[in-house]
Amino acid sequence: MTSAVRHLTEAGFLGKFYIDGEWRKPTGLATAIVVNPAIEQPVAEIALGDDEDVDCAVVAARKAFTGWSRKPAAERAALLDRVQSLLLDRLELFAQAITCEMGAAITYARRAQVPLAAEHIRVARDNLATYPFIATRGSTAIMREAIGVCGLITPWNWPLYQITAKVAPALAAGCTVVLKPSELSPLSALLFAKVMDDAGCPPGVFNLVNGTGPVVGTGLASHPQVDMISITGSTRAGVLVAQAAAPTVKRVAQELGGKSPNIILPDADLSRAVPLGVAAAFRNLGQSCSAPTRMLVSRSQMAKVEILAAAAASELVVGDPLAESTTHGPIANPPQFERIQAMIGIGLEEGAKLVIGGPGRPNDLQVGLYARPTIFSNVNRDMRLRRRRSSARCCRSFPTIGSTRRSRLPTIPSTASARMCRARILKRCRRSPGRSGLVKFISTIPTGTRTHLLADTSVPETAGNTAARAWKNISRPRPFSDSIDEIHLGKRIGFR
């Protein structure tokens, strides 16, 4: 048993929800098994909520809203400061939980999953200190008010990171929240609820109800006392949430990404652009909505790109996620593993060229949801491999016709949550679909507002310092309208 599971078991939290400042037993008897994907064995059993549990949590959040929204900004910032400190103090516990529940390599959980989650809280805290809740324009005063009760639905692939991305700006703005984490990766969410309690969060300001999307998710989306619903997940889930929310005319924010392209123009330095593209596609086990899994390159450069991509993928170390040398652990859950294997089979069936990888597990791993890092080439626009989102460790590269001409580039799906372009000359990237810099993210977290992250390809770089520079651009304190988190706070999660 991992330390995280032992911690939750001994505290008695696995079978409870956090509502109105208390750990409460569910009203129903439904449960779900948490499976460790590295060993394919159950490690915990959690309670699943129903409509009555949702109603209790929403009523608590509604009762707490008036008092919390009227708290001085300094008091709300002080709570966020305590939450961030506790997260960092318990970094190892959270990292162990994330590795256990969704298979992230322990080194990646320690260096990315948990620290970046804490960074969301810091950004919200810092921006709260200077945010103009009342602004004047000439003789007009504009006052921004908290929306109210926010229902937050988070996914399994970045379990803690997505929680703090929603909770921190909501609380900073003066909203109260009801969180429904993914039932597939609930351990870090329960640990986070303990952090909120230990940080002195007032009763009802933060509430957590575990459950399935069709029950708890729909219950939140349709509840008349929930003022806003925010979901990160599949397009199908987003549609269902929007439909459930429509009768009560609540605000809906969605991050529904996938099939993001990485356009490498002919003048780019392939020896740097291709390995970086492969690393980006396979980060977090390849399970990220913004992963650039469609690499678009010039037909004349395909052979060289295939060699470089295969070499980059071959350096990935797939294995026991608790081993320090492992870069990629198992796929997060059985449905995702089966989906990946099916997509690899479809690629082979439809005649795509297998550059590296293939179906099944790596030869030395017979137990665990491990998949081979797989890259296909010569994927045409009619293939299902190109159109469908697998959201996992399966990267596609295929040629474009006339890479530098916008009219001839393949259509980019509307669900793509990131778009990247690499070239030596900036203006050439700006001709690619949707105005872009050398590296560009079109963010749907959750408003569709576009945020540009530029990387200068004229200077040496590594995957590590590129990611660090990009994160710095996102997270440094600025007005709320400038960065992803601040847009999330100022335009959607935060205010009317």
C-alpha cells in the first residue's frame, strides 16, 4: 500500500466527502475501485455521491457565499498562501498519490504535477493583491462581483493541477465551490480537501463530492443554485454538461482539447525542432489535451523527420513509475489503455507507416498498463488516426502540401487546445493557420482566449528550459487579463 493510500485510509477519508467544513459519509452506498495502473491491482475504494450529496454541498456553498465574497481580498489571499505552503510541504505525499492513481513517473510528479499545481495558487494569490475590483473609466465606475457558487469538474490526467487551476482563481474572486474530481484519480483530490481544511478554509467555501459524470457532474450542471459550471474533459462530456446547464442559464466554461498540431516549416532546424516536438507530444505519458500529437512537416523532409522522431522516442524510459530512472510510467487507466491499442491497430490497418513502437506492451513489461511509445508517418487526411483524439502515448507525423502556404495546410480541428509552429523566421510562422509565434498555445482554459508563448529558435535550448520559460510567461504576476490563469479568474471563474 502506498503512503498516500495508507494516509487516507488511516484518516478515514476514502469513504467520505468534504462538505461544509466536515468529512461526511455519503447518503448512498455506491463505490468505485481505484486501480494502480502499474500493477493493475485495486489499491483503494472510494464513495460515489448522488443527487442528495450534491444538493448538500451546493446548499453549503450557497450559505457560505455571502460571507466569503465580502471578505477583504487580503483575507482570501492569506488562505491561498496557507494552501500553497501546505501543498509544497506535502509535495512527496501528493506525488506518491498521483503516481499511484494515474501512473505518472514519480520524478515527473515531483517536478511538474505538484509544483505546477502549487503555482496556480501562487498566481491567484499574487494577482489578488493588485486586482482592480472597482475600476473607473471617465465618470463611470465598473465593479466586478463574484459569480456565486461554482461547480468544478476536473479530469484524471492532471488531477491536482486541474483542481488548483479552477479552485484557486474561484476562491480568489470570492466564489465558493463544489469540486467533482475524476473518480479515476481521486486520491490527490481527497488529499487536497485535507489541505483546505488544515489551511482554515471557512465551512462551505470549498466542498468535494466524488462521483461519476452522469450523476454528480450532471447534478452540479443542472442544479439551480449553481451559478457557473467549469469542466475540463472530453468533447462529449462538455456537450452533456452544457445541455444539462442550459435550462438554468448558468455560465459554462469548457476546456475540451485534443489533436493539437505542431507545424515544422522547411527552414526550421529539424535536429532541435523534432526532438522537442516528440518530447512535447509524450509529456505526462502523452496524456495532455494540449499535447501536439500531429506533427506537420514538408514532404521532402519526411525521411529525416522520421529518423529524428524515432531516435527521440527511443530515449524514453518506460517502466516502473517509482523508479528514479523512469521517464514514462503506465497509461492511467484500462479504458485509456484499450483506446490506445485500438488506435494503433487502426493505424496499421489503414496503411499508415509505423516509425517506432506498435501494439502491446514493451517486451520486458508483462504486467501493468504499459504501452510502447508509438509514432506513425504518412497519415493522410482521410485516416481515422488523423481525425480521432486518443489523448495518449501515440504521436502522429505526416506531410503537408506546401508547408508555408496557409491555404494548403490541413484543417486544424476546432477541438485543438494548442497550436505550435517552428521556423527560423517569425513571419513565416505567422502565415500558418491562426496567427502564431514560433510556439503558440491557443488556450481554451476556459474562455477560448488566445495566449501566445514564443520561443526564439536562434538560440540553443532544451526541452527543460523551453518549458520553464513558457511557464514563467504564464505564471508571473500580471493583470488578470494577461495570462491563462488570470483570464480564467477575471473573465470566467471569477466575476460576472
